[in-house]
Amino acid sequence: MSDKIWKVGIIGCGAISRNHIEAVQAIPGAEVSAVCDVDGAKASETAAKYGISPSFTSVDEILASGVDIVAVCTPHPTHETVVLAAAAAGVHVLCEKPIAIELDSAQRMIDACESAGVQLGVLFQRRFWPAAQKMKKEPSWANAR
């Protein structure tokens, strides 16, 4: 087992970011090392609430801060710009769903990450919610009426 601590940056401090922050904080070997939001007050508030430092208002700043991975929690029309910037910076990406609303946009993100040699994951976090996990463990729930 590696002793490496994976530094995760959260880009976008809206409601969904809470799920990402709390999930990362529960993973041994990972830490949320920075947050970013175009609304500086929201970034600062999120950072203070979860004991994270620093907070940024620029994607370029968080990508240059030494993060290994970013969770893209921004509105989906901005996903492509953020993912392409992360790939160009050599930073792995976890992108909230939907990755894009146009196939060409999604393909550009996939190609950029592949070319840069970084991993790209698209998240659908609800599969980890307790009710979803219970349904997975007890398939009879899915057929109950």
C-alpha cells in the first residue's frame, strides 16, 4: 500500500460539492487540499466549513496548487472548459454527471484526458447512497411492488 496522500481539489462549491468533500475526507490516503468557485465568498465559506485551505476563484490557480485530482462540481455547461484545463495541467478528473450535453463535447474531454495520460471519471454519486446500497445488497427490493 502506498503512503502517498492524494490531494484532491474541488472545483465548484455548490450543493453537490458537499458530497464530494465528505466522501474524500472519508478516504484514507486522500485529502481535500483546495476548493475553487468563481464566487470567492462561496469558496471561502466552503473552505472554512470543512477546514480546507486554500480557496481559489480561478481554475488555473487550483490546478497550479499541486492537486493530483479535481472533482468538477460546476454546472454542466462549464464541464468541458474545466476538464480540458485539468487535462492540460496533467491533473486527473472526476466529473459530475452529465459529462456534457453534446456528444462532441464529451468526446473532446475523453480525448484530451487520454492524450494527457490522466484518468477521467464521470460520477453518479447516488449509487453510493445508503438506499441504493441496500437495494444492491437486497435485489428483491427492486422487484417489490
